[in-house]
Amino acid sequence: MYGSTMDSLEYLYPKLSKGGFCIIDDYALPGYKAAGDDFRTKHLINSELKKINWTARYWRKARVL
């Protein structure tokens, strides 16, 4: 699950509007969590990672003023 999640983030996140929300369902599973954490680290994403429920997390893409 790591590879498919990382591929999705790499290809789709640049298309996400500033101020939009990135949601990772199944974040509780190790592959999804590792991909999300690695992606955020690689791209210096510091937006707060918020909990939706026991498995899903999201963050808001920063707006550049």
C-alpha cells in the first residue's frame, strides 16, 4: 500500500488547490501512514495532521499569500 499511496500523493497533490484538503483514509495501516509521513517530510508539509476517526487523517494544503 505504500507505493500506491505515495504515487497518488506525488501525482495528485500538486493538482490540489491551495486551501484544499488531503485525506488519507486507512492512515492507521502501516503502509498508508509511512507513505503519508514520508511525503509530508519530503515536501516539508507542516500543516497540522488532523484526525477524522480511528483510521483516517487529513491536512489542509497551505495557502501562499
